[in-house]
Amino acid sequence: MKKSWTLRPDYCGVSPVIATILLVGVTVVLAATLYIMAFGFGTGTTDTPPVADITKSSVPNGFKFTFTPFSKDTTWSDISFVLTAGAEAISFVNFTTEDFMSESGTLTKELPCQTLGNLSVYMNVTDLVGNGYVNQGDSFTLTTGGGAFSNAITYEVFLIYDPIGAVISSETFLG
């Protein structure tokens, strides 16, 4: 039987330099493909908290906190409140956007009473527009029942951006 192929004397093949470059290139492409498959392309987008502030004013038996403009649209379901007094803390959480939707405009929601030390603390939240979003001028009040915030204790209220657990703003006060 006769061979159907033979090497030609003028056939040199690929030079060793080109072969090495090709092997390195294929290896880099395969490594990059495996990296993207394992870790994703880039790090993705990270959610950043909105930028806003709260201003404090006195009301009978407590304080009113009014929001400045938020840097991005933030729904009521994206935030929660924490009030601390020394080592003690209470949270006002589980808002839903639907809780603050109103076709008639301003909506005030009274939240269940929380106990902070020997104080009963009440929170009322007001959405001026009733659109389910936290806007400039919306507010919340912290009041006490049967007592008063103490002048000897430093209280701090935190506005928390729940999707990432970041503090949007905080305000300290004495009774």
C-alpha cells in the first residue's frame, strides 16, 4: 500500500516563535473566559444609599424630624429608623410603599409604640404628597407617653437605607 501523503522538502511548518505566541494567546483567552464565567464580567453595580439629611425641631413631648431633598428616588419601604439611648435601641421598620400611597395627598401613619428603657416612644410618619416616596418636607415625629426624653441622656436617631443597611443620616438630641 502506498502512502497517500508525503512531506514536501519545501514545507517548513510554523516557526517556533509564532507557535509560542499562538499558544500563549490561546492560553490567555481561555483563562479570561474561565475568569468571566466564574466571577462575572466586572463587579456589577453596587447600590449606594441616597444622600439626604434631617432637621430637628421641638414638638410637645418630643421632636419632629423633617427630610431635606433625597439625592435619588427612595421609597418608604427602602428605609427604617433606629432610636438609641446609650446601649439601648429600638427600631421602627417594615414600612411598605403602599402604606404611604394616597390619592388625597398628605398621609400620616402612626406606628406601634416601642419601649426604650422606661419610656414609651411613639412615631408618626407624614408623607406630604402621599406618593410612597420620601420627599423633601416629609417628616416623622418621636413623642413619649407618660414621660419625657431625659436631658441627661443623649439620644440618636438613625435613618437607615435598608437595601444595603447603610446610614443615610442621623441626628442627636437631649430631652
